[in-house]
Amino acid sequence: MKSATAVKSAAIDEYPAVSQPAAKFQWRWFALICLLLGISGVYRYARDWYFESLNKRSEIPLFPLSDFPKTIGSWQYVEGSEGNLEDDIAKISGASDHVIRTYVDQKSGEQAVVMIIYGLGYIVWNHTPDACYPAVGFKSASPRENIEIKIPGTGNKALFSLQRFLMVKPGQRDLREVYYSFRNAGDWSYDMAKNWKLFRYHPGMFKVQVQRQGTGAAQPGGNEAVDELLGLIVREIEGHVADKGR
């Protein structure tokens, strides 16, 4: 019969044979976890670098907006009417580039102020007239109307919104009709909230805003001449986007 000391010694001798594979197994799992964490970190860094680079490239407009035609269809630029956003307003609105001009329709005599902005979508998308006009003293004069604008020469349409704003002062009644839409990821719409997840992959955004002076009481429906102008503006921008393959 073995002594208690011999049994204890035999049991101790068995421990290394049992514990060593377990230790190796644990170290393998630890090494695998470290490897996966390292790969994950590199992936996140590369992904963040890609999106940051994409943002920087997309800050540059597809074409200088100052090159936008001064004659578009029957609409003609009014000499001396070109303006610019103040630097702080341009920064707040996210404008990397912009153009503001007054055009007159040679057929109807209608005048309209055209503003086109290009910038990064995550800044530009929420600068809508119902946020900007009340800030300078206008009040909403009618419910917002959403309209489909035909793009000449195509079967496509762009979604615009029409809003009317009124400012009343002693001896003065100022009614403005404002049409606007945004372009992002090939889509024209007055509401870009639904597209916010696409802004990382398609950072660049155009904003088109056209204002005309209203007369009398605000009536439902748009203006045929202005609707035509909007379609021509969209077609012109789409032509430049197609040329750049974007």
C-alpha cells in the first residue's frame, strides 16, 4: 500500500500534464481576441479616413456656380443683380459655393431671384425657408405646397416645395413666394431628413431656391413661368453632374 506522501506526490506530478494544455488553449484565445481587436481598429481607422477624405473632395463644387448660365430658356439675367451671401451666413448655411441672381422672363415679364448653393449635405439640408424667413421678420402666409416640377427633355420630375411669407409694416405689405428643393444622391426633394444616412456616402448637396414677389392675397398653386424656370435649373445642374460622372 502506498503511503499518503507517495499518493500526494503522484497527484502533484499529474497536475502539469493536465494544466499545460489548458494554459495553451487560453493563450490562443487571448491572441485571437487581440488579433480581432487590432483588425477592427484598423478597419475603423480606414473607414473614418475614407469618409473624411470623401467629405474634403465633396466640398469642392462640381462646377463653379458663377458659370451657371445667365440665359436659361426664356429667362434672362438682370445686369447688375448678382449678389453674395455674407461670409458668416454662407458658413452657417454650409455653402462651399453659391450664386444669387435676378432673372426676368422675356415672355411673361415675371421676375425671380434665383439662389443656388452647393455644400456638404449634413449642413445644408436643414436650411429651409421656414427656418430662415421668420428669422428676418416674415410670417407664414399659407400652408406649404409640395409640387412636382417636370425636367424638360426627360420623363423625370423634381420635388419642390412652395411656401409663402408675409411681412406687414406701416404702409408696406411684402409677400414672397419661395420655391426650394435639394439634390443629394441623385434625388431631388424638399425633404432630405429621410436621406441623412446617405450623407456619409454622398456628401455633396445642391440647394435651389427661387423667390418671386407675390401680389395680392396668397392663392394656392404655383406660377407656370416659375415652374418652367425651376425645371430648366434642375436640367442644367443634372447636365453638369452627368459630365462629372456623379
